[in-house]
Amino acid sequence: MKKQIFLRGILGFPLGLAIGYLITIIISLIWANGYYSPCVPELTVMMGNEINAVLLQAFLCGILGMGFGASSVIWKIEDWGIVKQTAIYFLIVSVIMIPIAYVTFWMEHSLKGVLSYFGIFALIFVIVWIIQYTVGKHNIKKMNKALHRKQNNNNKN
């Protein structure tokens, strides 16, 4: 299990970096009027210049990827129920996501900003969870049908 946590964490870093970069491109396309905006201006001010802000944001996106990747082993713990897996996974990723979002100014620095960001994060988490659950349930039904057909074919022979 420790090896899986380590490997998923290591693989998660470049994935988090890539997703973070993709998000900056999408945000720039929508709000930056034809310019590339690699990070929020407040982060640039806090870090003293844009390159320092981008470096910090890139590193923290990698850390996010590591956290999401490493904690994904929770879904492999078979003696935990889905509620326990979901609750612990959500707790872990929230503890990683919210401070990083705060430091990088992805949220307003106020109680309202933190609560709003957390609410949006929780909503996205629930939507993704429902999609994953539905897809998983559909795949299990397909596998069960295939096993049932195979079993029926074996019984006929």
C-alpha cells in the first residue's frame, strides 16, 4: 500500500502541473482579453514578480496532483464502505485544496470567499463522484451480464 501511495503521488505531480497549466490557458481564453494570464495579480504582488508567482503556483499545482493521486489509494481499500472511502478522501483532498487555493489567491481572502470556494469545491466533488459512481455501476452491470452469458454458455456445453 505504501508503494502505491508513493507511486500515485509521484505520478500525480506532473498531472497536477499539467492540469494547473491547462486551467490557466482556459481562464486566459475566457477573461484575459487575448493575453495569457498565468496567475492572479494578487499572487504576483505577494511574490514580488510574475515568475516567482508562477513558480509557486506550478509547485502547488504539482502538490495538489500528488495529494489527489496519493489519496486515491483509498478507493482500493476493500474492507471500507463507499461512505467511509468518500468521507476520508474528501477530507484529505479538502485539507490539501483549500489552503493551496487560499495561498494562490484562487479565492477571496475572507470568510465568505473561503466558504464560497469550499462550496463550489464540494459541489464539483459531488458531481464528479456521482458520474464516477454511475459509470462504475454501469460497468459492473456489463461485467455481470457477460459473466452470466458465459456461465449460461458453459452450462449448455
